[in-house]
Amino acid sequence: MSVDPQVRALLDELAETGAQPVENLTVAEARLASKDFLLLQGDPEHVAWVEDRLVAGPTAEVPVRLYYPAGDGPFPCLVYFHGGGWVTLDIDVCDPTARALANDTGCVVVSVDYRKAPEHKFPAAVDDAWASTTWVAENAAELNIDPDRIGVIGDSSGGNLAAVTALRTRDVGAPALACQILIHPPTDHNTDKRSYLDNAEGYLLQRRSMQWFYGHYLNDPSEGTNPWVSPLRAQDLSGLPRTLVVTAQYDPLRDDGRLYAERLAAAGTPTRHDDYSGVIHAFYLMWGVLDAGRQLRREIAEEVREALRVSPSA
């Protein structure tokens, strides 16, 4: 399929404004530019309650924001890790998506403001994701959350953190996760795959963009073989929770998601892989302007409601 007309219009508009790929920017410039995602999401929706908390991490407190849907609870929960290449974006920029996720799914959404590179390199973000997820499980009663209905979800680098968190919880044996939703996730440090080469330039996220992100995230390229960086390189992908993997046709990371879904399924993990035609990386955060983003919102809601046994009326 050719590029979706709405995506093409967006790419043309960005080109006309002189927007630069992230690899041409400083970290400060990239973080400022990432705030434009507020314009691509829809208007922030009302939720029943929003609360900011601090979670004790291994070396620092981790800010989290809880979004409660209408109802009495105890609620199912999604721990949400935003994207941004482990370098950009934050819970404020992704606030509209977290609100929509709570309303769409009937879940408490715990949005995690994990530490960013290059100030805090690997494994800081992994440790913050782990600390936040275990905190939710350990404090479920106080948070009005059902400890048996907790899932993780993330887009882009957040999808990587969700996948790594699921691996870590499996290896430790707790907390038990009911699902993982991985939206166009990077699962392997290798940027020589076919989708990286086919979509190397011109589709917002570029091959060199991912190399730029990895360069800031890792202390040394040798860390790219670590399964906590590249979950595709984990020897065993069995025993993981029910999984939805979403990929985009014109995304350098398309093969990362596809290959991870294939290995999960081969290992016996209940896995669904949906590849969206005509769209680009980060289309999930473009639901305010792309029909495909709104379609993905609906698909995630259906998957979560089934996986976490949420009533459609919730």
C-alpha cells in the first residue's frame, strides 16, 4: 500500500516547516521538537481522577501519574511507558494519550516518567520501569487496583521497556502480568534489517535516528547484545503474558516488531501481530490527526478489555 494520504499530508507539512530529523538536532532541540506531539494527539479527555506520585527506584525517585476511569474499582491497570527513544518526550506531552487509554480501556493507567538518556543511560530507564511496575503490584490495594489484572503497554522505546519489564517479571516470578501491548517497539540493536534499509529516510523516524537514540541510550555499543536492550536476543521467550504487537508499514522498526511477534508465538506465548498499512512510526501518538491512530486506539481497547476481563460498559 502507498503512504496513507493523511500521513503524506503530515509529512509534507513537516517538510514545509523545515522540521529536521532528530539526528540533526542537539538533545535539547530534540526534546523541544518532541513537544509538537501535543498537537498531533486529540484534546485531553476528562477522566475521573488524576494523581501524581513518586515511586522509590533503585537510585532515584520515579515520578508516575495515575489516571482513574469512572467507576468504583478495584480496577484493572495498565503501566504505560511513553516513547521518545529513551531521550525525549515525557508524561506531560503524552498526557492526552494516557487519558484516552484510561477511558478507552476502563483501566487505571500509570504513566511512568522514567529517567532519560544521555543524562541517565542504560539501565536507568529499565530499572525505573521495573520499579514502577512492582510498586503498582505491591500497593494495589491502596491504589484500588486488582493485582491479578495488571498489564504493561508502551510505544516505541516505551514498547521496548514494556517488553523488557515482562521478561524481568517472568524471570523473577513476580509480579504476574496479564498482558503486554507493544506498539512499534525497537527489539534489537541491529539497524541493518530490511525494514531499516527500505525505510531509512523520509518517514519521520529514520535509520540514523535510531542510531542517534541508541548512541545516547547506551554506555557502549556492546550493550546492544543485552536482552534488556534487545529483547529479541533473549534465549527464551516462553512463559510471557498474552501479547499484542503493532507495527507500521513505513517504519524502520517494522521488522523488530514482526520478528519479536514471530519468536513469541513460536515459544508458545499467545501473540497477535497487527501490521498497519500506509502509516509511519509513532502513528499511535497521532490519533488527533490520523484515522489509523484512532483505529489503533479502538484495537488496543478491545485487546485490553479481553485480556484483563473488563466489562465494555466500564
